[in-house]
Amino acid sequence: MKVRFYRWYNAVLTALLSMLGYGCSSDEPDMYGTPVAEYGVPYATYMVEGTVTDEANNPIQGIKTSIKGIFPNGDKVYVDAVDSVLSDASGKYQLRYRGMDRPDYKLTVEDTDGEANGGEFLSDTLDIDFGRAVKVKNGDGAWNGGEYMIQQPVRLKKKP
């Protein structure tokens, strides 16, 4: 009698747990946020650097440059900020991004201090051209693809 009960109990429990497993899985990316590179996923380190200048080619200090993942999904757009830094006195910036070369990662540039850097400038969003990446360090030959450098100059327009 006990054996029959345990077999029935195990069958019902297995059926319920398998239905629960199927009910918890989802193909909708907005349900759980932006995708993250997990253990066992190939990756590389990308250093995006350049100089922020105005239309007259003068360097601009204090401009916030950021690498952001921009993921449109229907009528919503999800933004995942990876790294940000302010440009120095010579307009130079350097950002690091560790992951895969994805076309949905962009370089966003915005003037956060207003008139303090010689005028107010319009914000801009640029595509990061991973095809121009130059390898500067080899990886371990397994999942680590090494380090790459991407030169991305930025030219901003003044606000009217």
C-alpha cells in the first residue's frame, strides 16, 4: 500500500513541478530586464576612447560620455548604463566595456554642466563601431577574447 501511494505521490509531484517550470520560463526580454553575459559566454574588454570637440575643433571639458545598451521592445525602450566618465581639460575620455560586441550598445554624449564649459551643447548618441576595434591584448584562448581599443571622436554642436 505504501509503495503504491509513493508512486502516485511522485507522479503527481513530478507533473506539478514540470508545469511550474514551464510556467516560469519566458521569451519576453522585458520581463526580466536586459540580458547579462553569464559564465561560459565568450566576452572581450573594449576600451572606447576619443576626444570631444566643438564644431570649431576645440576640445570641450566636462562632457559626460557613457556606454549604454539601448534595447527597443515594442513601444518601450530599455536602457542599460554600462560606464560613464567626464571628458578632461583636453576633451579626452576613456570608457571600458566588458561583454560582447553588440550593435545595441551606443555612446551617449551629454553636456551636464551647462555654460561652465564654454557654452551649452546638444546631446548626441553615436553607434560604437566594433568593426574598427584594434586588438591590444590577447585573451586566454578560451572564453576571454582579449582587449580591444576603439577610437571614437565626438563633435558636438552648440545649442541655438
